[in-house]
Amino acid sequence: MFQEEKGGAPVKEDMVIASRKNEMLRRASRLLSSAEARRESGLFLAEGARLCRDAARSGISIKQLYYTEAAAEKYPEYLQEIRCHAEQVFQLAEHAAPLLSDTKRPQGIFCVCEMKGQSSQRWVPAREHTLLLEQMQDPGNLGAVFRTAEALGIGTIVLCGESCDVYSPKVLRASMGAVFRLNAKWVPSLKEACDLLKKEGIPVYAAVPDSAAVPVTSVDFSRPSAMAVGNEGNGLSREGIEACTQTVTIPMAGRAESLNAASSAAILLWEMVRGGGSGLAI
Amino acid sequence: MFQEEKGGAPVKEDMVIASRKNEMLRRASRLLSSAEARRESGLFLAEGARLCRDAARSGISIKQLYYTEAAAEKYPEYLQEIRCHAEQVFQLAEHAAPLLSDTKRPQGIFCVCEMKGQSSQRWVPAREHTLLLEQMQDPGNLGAVFRTAEALGIGTIVLCGESCDVYSPKVLRASMGAVFRLNAKWVPSLKEACDLLKKEGIPVYAAVPDSAAVPVTSVDFSRPSAMAVGNEGNGLSREGIEACTQTVTIPMAGRAESLNAASSAAILLWEMVRGGGSGLAI
């Protein structure tokens, strides 16, 4: 409502935080390093001009914006756009910026944001293509998978079991903001996810590196389907595979063990949408 | 010839290097940080039990093996196998290991290796599927693409123009040793690579994020073909695209700018081999 007023040139000086001991700053800093602090507060920290702007554009609620003077000079357009969506805005002394940064050379723009949805909300499968990730541990891979899913138009990713936190700095960065735009859900186990999906009549395919499994190229993805992908080290769990409708594989001429989780996911998701099948029920 | 003798339990104590000022160690250390030192010497440094063993298994010539006492206890089988292929073996004092390491917690196994082939050797296209990468700058992406290419049975990757060094520690690590097993070639420009390929009657497809280009799904890959992929920031150069036979694209329902270079390459390479076409002329 006050966007015009807030979006123009700053009408007043922002409060400057110069002390690294500032209590608000310390709380924000904990969001960087501690998954527990994020879970308890429902908040996370986004870093960088591009990522913070992506958060603002995605309708993520921004509680606080912190910026350094150098960042204000370097990224004025980004800052102005983010400022429009931030509840509170603080200027940060240059020497305090590393407190909020996960990178060697901080850009000097940070936002404390509210996680999307409620973690307590129960996932209800929709009639669309869905990606299930079981116990994904590597933040870089998880972020990359979010990016690919977004590119290919897969709207929902369900994290099954113990997974790395999607709001960790590394995942946010690797996802290039896709975490803000996709639907990420969590269920305690792949089996539970399979049961919910199968109840809706949605088949769940377990991706396995087993040349005896059905080639993913033979599967009909014209109707909503789910694909389950395991983690880098161990693949899918046995219980998880058993709960799925069918095992599928990527038929490969080369050295199959070389395909990493993010590349496997790219090929599997691509196969789901390749024929033009969006997976949406018509 | 002397494999049995060298491969058994160490028959004598290895020379111990305790000084961080040791000249040989300093030379090895320069291979870690300087692409120029690698280029001038034709040598590179591999780090880690798995990667060094992969080098040994791939027939890479190992000039020196360095290991710490802790590594000897933790990775005896790996060390024994690597030792069989190493010309010289040195034990390294624990405090000297970080000199050779690119990681926070070094495993304590390092090999000075000889690059494959001669960089002066001119590339002659073979009748097989080939991946051309133009000005690839990100080591993580480059390594990931090597892994994927290996998995899918693409044997040759041609780096066109200024590219990050395939023997840099980050590329080696991200490639999980695929750099040792694939054919990596270098040509000064994508145009030059295209000219060589087209002279052999091999079509070169330029991958572009342009929905007006031919969908990659409509291309006949039953005969040897080449795919050109640009770098993360800028895509393919205009001159490069013009030198190719045809532009192709990955038809996407989602947010195309989200697909990173490694994931694009995974999907494009997959399309090349998907129909079972190995690209090898029969």
C-alpha cells in the first residue's frame, strides 16, 4: 500500500548498525549457521543482490533488509526493489557484514526472510508431475535439482526423510532462487510419500542404477507421475523402492556410476516432460 | 615388470619429507595453484585416495606419490595400488600435507602426474558423438559435464577457446576422475572445431536457449554428431553459432534461464544417445 512512498529515494536515513554485538544482528547470524535456529524461528537468511531480489519478487516475506554502503553504491536498483518489500531496513557497517555472510567476498546485501508455508502443513499430492528426493544430503546437488525442476516445469519437490535444509545458504545459492518459486514439501519417509501418491492413483517410479529395471524411455508420462531419486552415496533405500510402483533406469552405454544425482535427476525429469506431457490432468 | 616386487608390502622405508621448504614439495605445490606451472611442466597434482587410485587405474603416469602416516593407516589398499604405478614414493610429514592440498581436511594422499597426450597434438575428429564446450569457466560445471559424458558413453570433449584448466584441482575433483578416462582436446575456437568436424561430414548442433530453434528431440542422432554448449554466463558466441550446422534447443515448459550449463549438457548428451545411437559409424 505504501509501496510508492517506500520505493522512491530513501526519505529518511536508515538506522546504522555498527556493532558486531548488536542483538538483532547476532540473531540473523545464527540463521546462517544453524538449521535449528531456522526451524525454531521459521526464518532464514538470504544473501546477495540477486538472491534477495528473487526473494522479494517471489512474494517471500522479508522481515529485515541489511545493506552496506558499498552495496548501496554498487547495486542501487536491486536495493530499491528489495527495500519496497522489506518490513525493516538497516544499514550495516562494512566490518559487520561477514557476520551474515557465507561467502569470501560478501556483496553486502542480506535479508531475513520468512519460510514459505507452514512446516506443520501436511502434504497433499496434486495431480501433477512430482519429484521425490530421498535423504538428499549434498546442498549443491539439492540446489541444482531445484533449478532443473523449475526449468522443466516440475512444480513440486518432496523431500523424504532426513534431507539437508533447503533454506541453508548453500542450497539457496545453488538453486538461484528456485527454492523461493517451487513448492517444497517434506514427509518423514519415501514410503509415506508413495502411499499418499498411490492413494491418488499417481504412479511412483523408483530410479535405480540397475540395467534390469524398465528403461525410463518406455514409461508413459502422459498422466501425472512421480519420480523418486535417492542420494548420491546410497541411492534409494530398499523400503523406499518397495513402496514405489515400479523401478526404472536410465539406459546408459557408458560408466553408469559416473552419473551424479543432479545429472540423473535432470535426465529423469526431462523424460517426464519430454513428450510434452506436463503431467497435469486435463 | 616389477609390479609384484613393488606391489607387495614395502620392502624398504620410504624417504620422509619433513620440511615444508623441500624443493620437490614446493614444485608439487605450485602445480596445485598455478595453471601456468602445469602447462609448462606438463604435470598436475591429484589429491585424495580415490582420485589418485583412479589416475593409476587409468594408465596416467604417476611421477611421485606422497602420503602421510595417517593416510597409510586409513587407506592401505588404495596406497598399495597407487604405489605399484608410482615412479617415486615419499612419506610426508603431517604438517606439510596442507601444502599439497586444496581441501580443508586433506586425506594425505597426493600424486604428481603427467598430463595425457601432448597439448601440441592437433585434434582430428573421430566418427563418434562429440561434445564441444565453448569458453567453459566454472570448474565445478566442467567436472560435472565430464562425469555425465562418461556415464552416457560420449568419449571426446573438445574445449574451445579460453576454458578453465581441466587439470585444476576443482575440475579433477568434480569430475571424479572422468578427466583421466575421457579424451579431452583443445582447439583455439569453436569455429575451428566446427570447420574440422564439418570437413569430416559430421554435423555440429549449437545449443541455444531460443524457442524458435529446432527442438533437440527432432534431430536424428543415429549418425556421428557434435553438440556445442556455451558457458554459464553468456551461452555460445555469435561467431561460434554461425559456424555450426544448425541451432537446436531444449523445449521447456518452465523457466528456461534456470537450467545451468551442466544440466543442459546432461539433457543434450542424453538426447544424442537416447535412441541407442552411439554415434559410432558402423
